[in-house]
Amino acid sequence: MKTIDITTEYIRLQDLLKLAALVSTGGEAKLAILDGEAAVNGEVCTQRGKKLRPGDVVRFRGEELTVRYAD
């Protein structure tokens, strides 16, 4: 599982995918999310603006990510 550090209260799902380099553009993220390729905490999520906070787990194209606050 890959950990993504954030310095804000939350990060949106599409931004997390870009930050983790799992997609190359926001458009690619949008289409993949709308197609149901992302799961948040075990449930398929089609909301590209879904707010993710520390402890949330995202599965996308075989990768698993978790979010935490940067030290």
C-alpha cells in the first residue's frame, strides 16, 4: 500500500490519482472515476470530487493508496 501525504484538510479523489501518478491528466482521472474504476474504503466511487481524509483507502487499477497528514 502506498501512502500519500497531504498538507490540507482533505484531497479530492481525482487530485489524489494525479498526485500518485496513476493518471496523467485530470481528464483521464475524470473518465476513469466515472467508469467506476476507483473504490474508496471498499466501495466503488464515481464522485471525482470525493473528499478523502487521513485513513481513507483508495483502490485504483490494482494499486492501493492511503492518505495521511504530512508531519
